[in-house]
Amino acid sequence: MKTDIDISLLERVRTIGPVLKANVAEGERLRRLPQESLDALSGSGLLTMLTPASMGGLEVDPVSYASVIEEAVKFDPAAAWTLTNPLLWAFFCSRLPDQGAEELLGEDPRALFAASITPPMKAKPVEGGYRISGDGRFASNCHHANWIAAACLIDDGSALPSQPIWAYIAREDCEILDTWDVLGMRATGSDDIRVDGAFVPAHRVFPFTPEIEFGSRFQGPLYRFTFIGIVATALPAVMLGIARIAIDEAAELAR
């Protein structure tokens, strides 16, 4: 895997940058990313950076991925956040059976994901899959998402420790709770969600275990990154980008 930055990806960000910047105030007002900004990200192809090339994605290296996020922060930190959370859950489709990955990404490699990590929901085993129930917090981009991934614990009635799993739930099976009214990063739309007995087939679930069986479309070196490794590539890039803006503005004031 190459480790030099793909400059052409940075140029894509700079091309759509004026659109992202022009919509910052509107995103703050809406408390979610404006559709025009989302369309710009989608049209640029950047929403497919972690989707495999075999499924129509860009499958970029982690160094370029982090650099693109940091560049996007210059125009809109909330738009840059949209290049982290949703793309990470496209990446984790690599852990699904092939049928699940095809359902989520096969028709549109630009499908948008949201996710709620805590608290874990309950997953009750039923024929063919699970019934998922619970409330989840901070599901960034949930208003625009096609799918929402949720951390779950299997509730099989046994006294043994619960097995953690990740389930991809159809957006229409999730109720969005109006909870994201904050001072910063308002346009990330990180509202809470509620799920009440939604059925998720087994092919849209993967276990959270060290042993990983990668899907046939996810055989490139990118997908050998660990769970923490790819998350640690994406999320700090937003913080570093914001810190760079603060330094630049402080320097400008000092001149």
C-alpha cells in the first residue's frame, strides 16, 4: 500500500470547498448538513474513499484519507466529519457476509451510513437474524443516512456474558430523537435514535471479535487495518484540522 498523499483527492476537496463554506451558517441553523453540501461531497466521489474499487469506490490509502479530511475542515468542519463516521461504516462492511455488503453498497457505492456506538442495543435472536431494540446516542448524519449501524449485545436469555455484535439497520426502522442542540459541530446532525424490534437479517450483522473473515470484495490491504487503527486515522484528522484553523487565525490576529 502506498503512503504518499494522492494530490488529486485534495483537488477534489478544493473544487467543492466554496460550496461547503457557503453552507456553514445554514448547517448551523438546520443542525444537520445542508443537502447542497451533501450533494457536493457525493458528486465528488469522496464519500466512497473507503469503499472497495471492485464495488465502484475509490479505496484510497489511509494517509490520503486522513489528508482529505484535514483539508475539508478548512471549508467546513461538519462536512469533514461527514467524511469520517459514514465512511468508517462503509469500511466495516468488509466484516459482513458478501450478501450483506452487496445489499448495502452494491447498488450505490455512495450509500451513506450513520452509527450509534453507545449504549449498546439489545439483539434478540430470531429465525434468520435478530430483533434489535434500544436507544442509541450521537448518530452523526442520521438524517441523511441510508443505513444506521448499531452496537448491540445478544440477548439470548442465558447467564453467560453477552456477545457484542454490530448490526446495520435500515434508516426507516429507526426513529430520530431531536437531541442534538449544541454549541459546536451542529451541522453533524448527531441526534439520538430509537429502535423498537426492527428485524435485521444475519447477513447485515458481524461479531465484534478479533477473528475476522473478510468479504470477497474486500481483499485489498486497506481492509486489514484494525478497528481502532482506521478510526484513529479518521477522527483525529478533524481535530487536527480545527487546531490548524485556530493557529492560523491566531497568527493572523497577531500580525
